[in-house]
Amino acid sequence: MEKLNALLIGGGNIARILLEELCHMLGKVYYFDFRKTGLEAEYLESFEVPEDVDVVVECAGIEAVKQHALEVLKAGRDLYVISSGAFAYTEFLERLLRELENSESKIFVPSGAIGGLDIIRALGKRVSGVDLIMRKPPVSLGYKEFGSQQRVVFEGRVEEAIEKFPQNVNVAVTLLLAVRDSKRINIRVIADPSIERNIHELVVRSSAGDYRITHENRPSPNPRTSYLAALSLASCIEKRFERFVVGG
Amino acid sequence: MEKLNALLIGGGNIARILLEELCHMLGKVYYFDFRKTGLEAEYLESFEVPEDVDVVVECAGIEAVKQHALEVLKAGRDLYVISSGAFAYTEFLERLLRELENSESKIFVPSGAIGGLDIIRALGKRVSGVDLIMRKPPVSLGYKEFGSQQRVVFEGRVEEAIEKFPQNVNVAVTLLLAVRDSKRINIRVIADPSIERNIHELVVRSSAGDYRITHENRPSPNPRTSYLAALSLASCIEKRFERFVVGG
């Protein structure tokens, strides 16, 4: 069977999940991180795209995307990005898109910790409005004391939400990239003392129908990472070799 | 800009939507149907894949898939299938998958009239159960008189649902292809006098989280077709030329 040689930017929890999920299709794997993490792959002391690498996968953070994405495109490789928050930097995104025009590369931004982007993509310009409602336990929003009633603690534009809730920046930016128009997106953050884990809800209104997607993600073995986000990245890479492609 | 030459199998409502949605990227377009429908494309009297065609798109029905899919693969073209119900015929599917192994072609089955397949794909073997709950106005289920209370009129396996509700076969089979295991799928049909249009709900349980996707699709200008299904097919084809791919 065909094997994929990959360079992972990042050697942490998500990289580990990728190695496990994609073990059936990975050939040679390199990783680059600010320090050696003991990942079962060849550690690169400095960033470069080795000759035999087919694709580059970022699973390190926004800064890593900003630092290395252009180099990946210049090397003519496809890039998978989990830290889509990097694309909130408009100037950076525009430079990247210009570079893409002149290259053979593609950039893939998987659905990540939210789903239903197949619906949003299909609806395209027919989407009239999208609400992203993030329901969180008050303690995770920094409240030490909180009553027993849920309360809206933020309602506003995606740009503002990105600044105020950096822990959810990837979800917000991926949604923005899918909808393509921040004016059609409304973000609401609700502190809800009745829940123990985040519940993300997407409400999509359009001339072709109305949709609601509710996510109760469980954390991955390392609780700072959304498990679904990591699995979504793996699934996106898996598609490369599929000859019978379902969904999308 | 690059243009896509396409052969559409089917010259009806969905073909019309495709021509409209994809007008920016379509070059030469042929269509084949049992009769000429006046579609703005070149009509083929008999089925063949013209030399200059890049992809073949089925938007005609299950029988068309069964009749022409193998020929498309033999011609080395990619095939987009909206009538996924054809893949309920296991023997046919297996023959197709064998043929795919030896070809350069791919088959794409878009999400269609349901969404959230990006979540199901990502979860993969972690999915423990999926409920597809189809809520319908009693009249659309053939009831002439019905009380004011909703009632479950079917609960069972996907194979049985396919036989009993042929009008929803594509949704059921696409879900089955995504989940890959019919034992993990439970179908429920509810006659609900309080609604005027179908509401499809997907409930996904997994070790990485729980998800619920609710669809209130509106019909397309021709009410027999799900608009979302047609738009999903168009969006799937659009991905071919995208260099910055969001979702999936």
C-alpha cells in the first residue's frame, strides 16, 4: 500500500494522536518542536522540509503556522493546519493566499472541534446567519462564585470573541473561514453552572433550511486538547488515499 | 482560470442547480438522460464518456449509478454520486470497490441531505451509536387521518428502513457508508402532526463526545429534491479546484 511521509510541526499530544490514528498509512515521519519530546519519529533540530516528505502537518500552535507556513508552500508541499487561529491575522492570510496562487500546494483546514461544516460549505451564500453559542462552566471562565442561573457573558462579533476568548480562537476562525463573512456570524458565550464541560452549539439559518449542531466534546487524554479536533485532522489526512470518499 | 469539463448523468432539477452553482468553473458540459430535457448542455443520445470530459456527475437516480458507474471507472474518470442508495446493493458496491482498486478514479459521495458527516468521519471507530430520527408530517407517510399526538411509526435497522422508506434511501445509505457498521445505526421515523416539513435529526454517541445535528431542510424549487443535497454535490465538486480547503 501507498505510504505517506510526513513532517509534523509539533511533538505533543496531537502529534501522538496522529501517529496512532494514521499508523496504517504513515511511512517516514519527522517532527520539529522547540524541544525534543520523545515522539516516535525523527526529531529535526531546525525547521526544514526533508526531501522525502509528502505533506506537512501543523499541530503546534498559531505561532508555528505563522512562522513556517510560507516555507512549506515554497517547498511545494501540502500543509494541514489545526491552529486555524493563525488565519485571523488578515495580512498573514492574504500573503499565504497569494503564495498559494503561484504554487502547487494546498492548505487544508479540518473542521476541528466543530462539525457540520459540510452543511455550511454547501449552503454557501445562502447562509443568512450563524450563531455560535459556547456554553461553559463558570469556573472555566474565571468565576470563583456564580449563582445557580445561567447567564450570557458575551455576545458579539467574531473578531471581538477571538480577542476575549483566545482558548476558542481555532473554532471561531474555522467557522469564519467556512462562512466567509464575519457579519453573518454572532458569537454568544454563556456561563452555565449546570454543566461540567463545554457545550458548543452552531445554529445555521439559510434560505435552503435551518440547522442546529450541538457538540459535547470530551477532552482527549491530555485535557487541554479537544479530542475531536485531533481526530478531525487525522481524518482529513486519511482522505488523501481514499478512493471512495464519503462526506464533504 | 482552470475549467472543468463534466458529463452529467441526469438532466433534471439537480443538473440545473449544478449548472447554476458551478457556472464559474464549468467548461464544456454534456448530459445524458433517457430523454432530452432542454438543459443548457450538449445532449448525448447514448451513454459514453466523451474524450474531453474530466469528471462524471450522477444526478439521475439509483438505476443510473448501477448502470453507468463501472463504465466511468473503466474510462478512468472520477465519479460524483448523489443517489448513494445504489450502494445499498452490496454486490454492486463490492464490484465497484474492486474496480476502484485497479483504477485511477475516485468516487465521491457528498454528505447530501444530511450534515455533520465530518464529525462521524473524524470519530470513526469511536462511534458507539448513531440514531437517525426522521420526523415527518403524517400526510407524507400516507396517513389520511391522524390524532394530534406524535407517534413512532418505525424503529429499526437501516436495512429495513431502506425498504420501507425508499424516499429516504440516499440519506440512510450515506449515513451507513460514513458509519461503516449498520449495527451501530438505529433509525426512527416519527409521524408528527405539529410539523409541515421533514425534520431529520442525527444523534451521535462516542467516546470522544456526543453530538446532535438537526436539519430542517427546505425543498428546492422542484419540491421533490432536497435543496441541501444538490448544493452539497456542487460544493463537493467545487473542492477540486480549491487550494485553501476548509472543513472535512
